[in-house]
Amino acid sequence: GAVVSQHPSRVICKSGTSVKIECRSLDFQATTMFWYRQFPKQSLMLMATSNEGSKATYEQGVEKDKFLINHASLTLSTLTVTSAHPEDSSFYICSARTDGPLFFGSGTQLSVL
Amino acid sequence: GNSVTQMEGPVTLSEEAFLTINCTYTATGYPSLFWYVQYPGEGLQLLLKATKADDKGSNKGFEATYRKETTSFHLEKGSVQVSDSAVYFCALGGRGNEKLTFGTGTRLTIIP
């Protein structure tokens, strides 16, 4: 099946720094990518939907200036957590699709000290 | 709004045991229901789905039936194997499975 590569799998950073997470579709062109996050013992929650070449659509309660999403090509979307704080520590996961089923990355565990 | 309530884990079973992971949902309209599985170090993969009431999704020995009257989509397998050890997510969404609403995930460990 199609593969979505997400990198890094784990990152630890200091409070106030920015972290970039990459999501690549390796063998298909992803017109739409989704970004989710999961806090401990909570559901995987959709943060935003991005379509190639246009601005991302953020879910209610997600700060677009803090979580910058760029979907500049059909195979790459990036999520940048700006000025990260300990409360941003979470599991972030991307998914990608064209017209068919969703394919997911393996996730990124972000820990902000 | 939509929500999914999933059995909390972790769940530990012996090989060949019977598995049930409960999932109930709240939704407007007639959503499709999904079970995703995440093996260690990999992305979530679609395990099975059902698109309307009374449909049964099945794959790799796993089954789940879309029960509208009880708003449930419980995952079952008659005899689990060590290779079934993974995290299982229940989800609901549209037919195109865009904008999925997920449960919390249930970590399953099967011991030989």
C-alpha cells in the first residue's frame, strides 16, 4: 500500500524554540493532508486540513499562528510548532490522500522541556 | 458534534484468547465507522469499515458490526495471535473517510 513518511519520530526541545515536523507521501500525490494530535489518554484530534497550494483550514480552538502548516507540494506537508511550550507536548500524526483512502504517518512524539 | 468512546486499555491477553474492544459513538446523520490499527513504528492502517447499519466489516480475522440501535461498533476476534499486538483506534467519518473523529486508542498486547 501507499506509504506516508513522517519525520522525526521523536523530538525533545526547549521551551520557546520552534519544531518542524515533515510529512511526505512517498509513492502517491497527496492533494489533501490532515494533521492530528493526541494528548495522553485522550482522542486523536484533528488540528487542520491542508490542500496543496492553499492555506490550511484549522479546527476550532487550534491556533493557526502557533501551528504553521505548509503544503507546498503534492508530496510534502510540514507542521511547525512555533515558540513551543510544555503544554504543546503531544503526539502529532499526519495523514494524506488523493481521491481514495487515507494513509497515515507513524507519528511524532514531541516533548517540550 | 461527533464523538467516539473507546474501551480504555491497555489490554493484555494470552494467545488464542477471544478479543473484544468496545466502541460506541455519537453522531449526526449516518456516518461510516472504521477500525484502524497501528503496529509499532508504523502509521495507522485501515483494518475494517462499515458504511451503514447492520453492515459487518471484517479483515484478518477481526470483525465489527455497525449497530445503529446501540450506536456501537465493537471489534472482535475469536483467537488472537502475538502479531495482533498493536494500538487499535475506532473512528467515524464520512464515506470518503475525510475528517475522521477518533477514539482514544486501545493498546493490545498478546502474550505467548
